[in-house]
Amino acid sequence: MQTVSFKIVRTSNGDSWVEAHDKMYSPSQIGAFATKDAGQIAGLNVLRVVSKPTAAAFAYDLQKTNDKIIAVYDLGGGTFDIFIQF
């Protein structure tokens, strides 16, 4: 097993999380931190990281010409993300 500079701990449901600076972080939180850092390196002022379905719904809302209820989902990578916009 490879040695890392942070502690990996098992949660009560069996997932592995990162413990750093007396806080626990999920793998998705670590990914969001990396995405935010990449945006800042590219010169962007990243305020919030949103899921792909949320981003798609926001993009649709900018172009819509009539009122509709839409649902955008992402079924992949072991997760099911959905965003419903009225």
C-alpha cells in the first residue's frame, strides 16, 4: 500500500474518508476542492462548484423562451444526480 501524507479513515457505513486538520472530508469534497483550485489557477473567481445536471439546467434557463418544468439527470459513475427546475 502506498503511503500518503494524510490519514484515510473508514466511516461507520464502510466508506473511506480523508482526515486532515482535525476534519473529515468525503472523496466528493476532495474532488470539489481540486475543481475549485483548478478554476482559480485558470484565473477564475470560483464561488461554488455545482453538479453537471445543475449546470445544464442553468444553461437551459438562460436560453428558454417559454416556461416549462425540466428535469436534468446524470446517471453514471455510481451516482444518480437530478436537478428539477420550475
